[in-house]
Amino acid sequence: MLDIRFIRENPELVAEKSKQKGYEVDIAKLLQLDKRRREMLSDIETVRAQRNELAEQAKGQPPSPEAVEKGKHLKNHLTDCEARLKSVEEELSKLLKAVPNMPANDVPVGTSEAENVATKEWGEKTQFDFEPKTHWQIAETRGLIDKERAAKVAGSRFAYIKGGLVKMQFAIMQFVAETLTNEETVKKIIQDAELDVVSKPFVPVLPPAIVNSKAYEVTSRLDAKETTYKLADDELWLNASAEHSLCNMYMNEILPAEMLPIRYIGYSTSFRREAGTYGKDTEGIIRMHQFDKLEMEIFSVPESGLGEHLLLIAVQEYLMQQLNLPYRVLNKCTADIGKANARGVDIEAWLPGDKRYLETHTADYMTDYQARDLQTRTKNGGGKTVLVHTNDATAFAMGRTMVAIIENYQTAEGKIQIPQVLRTYMHGQNII
């Protein structure tokens, strides 16, 4: 959630920025409820003080009939006030949760992803002396992907991934884990990007694949209609991405400042409904209901939150460059960064077979918006308790990464060359 004090002090700005992100929020009603809540809290404190005073006067002697009657009246009045307060707080909380995070100053104002701004391109678009094929034309023909049989078992948008692609996925996992847990490599990435953050390595994590409703709701990531699947008989959801069960790891905790930043690289099988995407990327393994991801999550002090965001983008670029995949970087506009984000950056890989760019990475900076609901805090230099800042970003979405590799490393015979950096993890194998 956004800080209520910020909303009180900047109501016009909050309404304007919310609208830029595509959210119509009733700030006037929200502030009216906030004022009523504070007035009701004051009334309740007054009634409690009166009860305490009455109890103090009655010490050591039997209460008079008048005192008994007054006590009953105060008790009933307090119960009534607390019930009305609860109703106001529930309505206020609902309105507060509807207010998105404020976009950073450098976020382009736009109404759709078409207005995202390309800030960088890396690598030459792969050229061939033959007509390149799409990833599904190559992989399905060679039996590396089987969606037809998966549909019999699980329905549409599922697939069996087989043979060399499975070995490649495991190689990518090992490559990322070795890269991000190596402090010297992290230090090099920081130096090359000219960032002012510490070189603390990432800790690998296998997070839960299921999240309970309460823990999911406070992440600001749960959208029941669009996001993922709920278990029929329990208040449990299938994880839509590793960060959805990483960011809430420390909810309701105060983290010692010396622990921060905490950097995780989590691996999880993930599930998405992909509602409303009928007809989009139905070929191959781009937009699936089940996929595997390596996701980075960082908890930091507020002062280094933006630096950690920039580090995650630098890591993403480093990983793509190591695979020698041509890509571009997009600064996402207000309508596309998401409700919880203050800033969002995408990386898109070039697909020569499909003749377009495909989003393979995203990096999300939430400032303290997510931590406020999570109540994940730390102590600043003055000993004051403050909310941490949270960041998450894709290391590799396995399916999309392999899509990019297949199309950029294809041969005229329909085989797939293995990127040099992955061959070590595939016992020297150089082609699939």
C-alpha cells in the first residue's frame, strides 16, 4: 500500500499519477474515511479514559448504582464505537489497496505497452544464409516439444519438453546459479555498470510452489481472475512466479540492518491462467499455463533500493550477453509497469524465425509499497524502524529463453547449436 501520510499531503498528485497508471481512485472519499477514522479513534480513547477513571474512583469501595449504570453505558458505547470503527477501517483499507504505487520520475507516461520506450539495443540481429524457422517448427518437428499429447493429459497450453531441451534447461539453471553465487562475478557486473551497491552474492532458494491466501494478498501480486489457480478445497494458490513466495518470506519481521541487502535467486515451476490472451502466442511454448523460472528477489534499506533495481537489470543484461542473444531494453510506461511498481524495465530478445522481439525479462522496483502490507521492516542508522524496499526480476524464464536460443542458434538442417557458455554444463555437447 501507499503511505496514507503521503496521500494526505499529496492528494492531487496521487490522483493524477494513479490515473496515469490506469487506476481511477476516489481520493476524496479515501481522505474523508481517513479523517473519520482518526476522529473515531480519538473518541474511543476518550471513552477508555473515562472507564479507567471510573474504575480508579471505585477502588476500595463498592460502586454506587450511578457508577454501575455509567460503567454499563460506557462499555456499550465503547463496543458500538469499536464496531463502527471496524467498518470504517475495512472500507478505508479497501480504498487504500486500490491506490497504486507512484511511478518514478523517469517512467514514461503512456496508455499501453506500445508506448514503452526502447533505451538500448545490444548485439546484431542474427542473420542466416537460409530462411530461419520458428522455434516450434524446429522443436516440434524434432520431437523436443510435444503439445498434442500434453493436451490429452492437461489441456491446452501445456507441453512435454524432451531430450536435449531438458538438458539445456538444467544447464541454464547451473549457469545462473554459478554466476550469481560468485561474489567476484557480481562485483564485476557492478563495476561494469558503475553502480554504488555492495557485491554481496545471491543465495539460491527453492521456494514453496503453493502460497496461502493471506500471504499472497499482501504481496500486491494476487489477481484471482488473471494470475493463477486456487486449490478447490483450501485457501491455497499455485505459485505464479518464484518471487511470489519469496517476497513474503520475512512478512511481519524486523530484519537487522547488517543482514541487508538480502539477495535471492529462486527457482520454481510456475502457473498462470493467461486469461484474456486467447490467440496470443498459442504456437510453441511462449505463453503457457505451466513454466519454469529463475527469479531474483532483493530486500534492501530504502537508500539502496533504486541501486538494487539497476543491479538486477545489469545482471539480466550480463546473462543475455553471455548467451550472445541480441536484445533491447525497454523503460516501461505508466500503464504497463503494474500496480505495485514504481519502475519497470523489460528486456526483449530478437527472434529471427518469428521476426520480432519477445519479452524474456522484467525487473520490478516496488520501493516500500509491497513491504508496507508485508510489514517487512528494518532499523535505520538512527534506530528508527523503517520499511525495507523490495525488488524482483527475471533471471531466466526457461521456456522463453530456450525459444530465443532455438531461433538464434538454429542450423540449416534444423538442429540447435548450444551457446558456448552452456557447453560446460552439458559435458561439452555443442549441438542438439
